[in-house]
Amino acid sequence: MGITNVLGFTVGQIDDGSVQAEVNFWEQGLNQGSASDSGYVSLTFLNADAQSLAAVATPEIDAHNGVWQNEVMLFSIPAGTRMIAYSMQFVRHAGSDLDGFIDDNSLRLTNTIAPLTNFPNLMVSGVTVPADAWTESSFGVSWTVTNAGTAAAMGPWVDKLYLSMDGQLQSSTDFLLGVFPFGGSLAVGQSVKRTQTVTINGSGITNGAYHVLVLTDAATNLNEGTFPRNTLGASAGPAGHRYVDGLQCRRQRHGCATLARSSVSIHHDQRRERCR
């Protein structure tokens, strides 16, 4: 299905998130027990070169008690989408043949804004950093992004990592550690663990305790409705999609022995090494 100027929608409306894709179908199958053959619909969003931008799907529908079941679902359309590939999928759960059916199915574009429950909502958790880091030396950072909303979160989006002295996100003064694109998608409740390597530039860094801040969807690519948005410069906390962890940062010195440890994490006690 090519979607440019379909039903009067413009490319701008498609790319700014004001248009959604609505899937509507009915499913029924033979009664084969508690796990009967089921069906669902999947969509693949393609750009003008027929390259996949994201893939989503409805839940599996298993209606096997002699009654057709209707499924209607709205999906956000990724920016750059110019075609949608529509596919009916069937899953065999019993027997040797396939006895699930889909009827009266349709795909249409709509500018009806979905209610709050039909928006994705990205949240960050589980940020992991080493106890100590040296300037001009690389170290690993891991974090988990979860879609806590009730609609699929379809990439691409970017996660930004910052080094902060006070744990408050101030993009004009905090040190940007890296920008990391994510090109996949997250179903409702799905998580992805990300691990990247970063390096702290020694300019302006002094010995002491720092925080690593992770800002997901930093460029606000996703339409998350009225869920809290990522706003650069806002303080980190539960109102945004940010997570803070502690890190002991030291300038590179030779012949430095590790001795005492001190707690620097603002979320839980962690022991950190210092140089004397």
C-alpha cells in the first residue's frame, strides 16, 4: 500500500506523527481445544526505496467457540514511511492442518489521535557503569530501555549519554559522552539492553564523583501522546525518561595505587576507589 497523498494525507502529516495506520479484521477458527489455530496481522513500514523502517503486529487472535472475534488496532507510522506491507499470519497450535480464518479485514490511514493508552512510553532502567573511570580511556556503559506504554515504539530514535557532576541534566554544561541511534522497535512491555563504549575527554574534568545520565529518545522522534516527554535541560527524575548512576572519575596519573573506597551513587551505596 503506497501511502503518499492517500485519502488526502500529505507527506508532512505522515512524517509528523499526526496520521496513524488502523488495522481492522475478524478471526475465527475450528475448536481444537484450549490452544486452537490463531491468526494475526503484521505491518512493515517501508521508505521510498522499499527499505524496512519498522515492523509491528497485532496480538494473536484465537476465536474457536463458533463466534467471530473483531480486532481493531492503531499503529504510529514512522517518519519517512511511503509504503506499508500488509500480511495476514496464521499460527498452527493443534492438528496437522491450518484451521484459522481471517475475514472482512482492512488497513486504512486515520488522523484520529489515539487515546493515552495507545501511545508508546520509553523508560530507562538498569544503568551500569564501572566503579572508576580514567580520562582519555574508554569504559563501558549498559542500560535498558523499556516500552512502558500500550502501543508499539517504532524506531529510529537516539539515546544520549551525559557525564554530570550533580545528577541534574543540563545539556549546556554537562559532558556529552555519546549519541547512540536505535533502529529497531519495541512491542508493549518489551525491553532492550544496550551496551556502548565511551571515552571521557580530560578537558574540564577534575578528580571526583560524577553521574552518568541516559536520555532515551533524546530527539523526541516518537509520538508519546501526553506521556512525559524528553526535554533537554530538565532535571533527571521519574518525570522524564532518564536514569542516573554514580561514577568515580579520575584524571590519568601514573603510579597511583588504589586504597580507600567511598560511596558516590545517588541511588544506592556503592564503594568507589580513590587515588592517594
